[in-house]
Amino acid sequence: MFYFVPSIGMNIYLYFYTDSNLLNFFLLKHRAIYFLAVCAAISMLLGGCKLHSGKPAITEGIIQYKIEYKADSSDIPTQLLPKIMTLTFKNYLSMNRITGFMGLFEFTNYTDANKKVNTTCLKFFDNKYSYTSQENEPLCCFDPFRDMNVQKIEGETKVIAGYPCLKAIARFAGHPEQDFDIYYTEDIRVKSPNLNNPFHDIEGVLMDFTVKMNKVRMHITATAVKPMDISRKTFKLSGAYMPISKQKLEEYLYQLME
């Protein structure tokens, strides 16, 4: 195989290339393109490890929250209710836990986003009960906020526990007094973090939000984020819990709150 190639002096020279030489030329060219593509991909991955906060992306750790209560009835002694919640997470596994009364009370939700199942556990003194929900079933014990519409607010952010958060507003048609702000971060990577709570439309981890349990509104705000290695054993029920119905577990919990 041959090609005509003009020289600098515009004289025409005839260059001969064998088929093997041409093949090697194209192989080297494609190898160079592949090498550059790999380098670009590695560069993007390394750059992607730093998110909006400038901190390394985390997929496992613990978030600590403070809880503030507002009861619909003055009969509920909110000053005695637990003030701290923790979220422990590892990729697609998460565990929310509220503990009070010197450890004599525990309310825990275990979620497996891959299996799309959630188990709610209630412990008070020596009594241990559990309920496992089905796929897409509202989270046990919390108001599902069926009339809520979540509106994402563009361009408004807030730093919470060292992480930049995006804003949304929960709106309730005809009841603007019930509206509340929501802040969430995309810098903490948990698979389907809101699978079993009322905020399905939000992709990020909630950092400031409100939920309602029985007649009590709980304003929950993150106070600290602790990246750390979490064992998968953390997400397994510790101790023997008696399976009961959702209605029965809610009944026990609501009685303890009154």
C-alpha cells in the first residue's frame, strides 16, 4: 500500500507502507486515545471525591441530631421526651435511633434500601417489640403527611454541621401554618435515604426537617457528622424482639409519650 506525500520543496515523493506498518500505526493511535480517556476518567473520579463542602465524600458514619418538640396538646410532657437522635449509615443500610430515660427507652428504625424493607423496634424496660413494613409502606409511628407537597428552592443554601445544604419547603394546601422548611445535603452519600419517610422526592440526606409522631411535632436538626467505618453487624437487631402488628406497636409508643 502506498501514499503520495508532498515534501517541503513541493516535489512529490512516493512512500511505501506495508499493511503491517499501517496496522501498527492505527494500533498506536488507538492506544494513545484509550490512555488519554482512562486518565480523564481517573481525574474525574478523583475530583468527584471532593463535594460541595470541600470534604471527602462519605458513605458511612454517624449523624447526630437534636430534637425540639411542639405538642398539639398541653397534656403531653415534651420536656421529658428524648432530645437526641442518631443516624448510622453504610451505603444502602441505615439505622435511626432515639434513646431516652438513661437507655431504658429506645425507638429504632432499620432500613435496607436494596431490599426496600424497614423494621421498627420499640424497647422500654425489658419489653422489646418489632414491626417490619412492606415495600412502599409508610414508616411506622410517623404521620405520612399525605397532603404535603415538597417545593425545592433554587439558590438558597445553609451550612449545617459543616455541610452545605439545599432548601425545600413542605407545603400543606389550605393550611399554611403547617408549612416548614427542609434542608438536605447531597455531600453525604446514602442510597435512597428517604425511602421510608414522607420526603421521598428529596434525594439527599435530611439535615433539618420536621416530622409528626402522634400529636407531637418533632423539629430535628443535625449537630454533628462523624465519618467512620461502620460494621454491617450494626444493622442487625440486637436481642430478641417480639413481632407485633403496626397498630399495636404505635399504640404502645403513643401511650409512652402521654
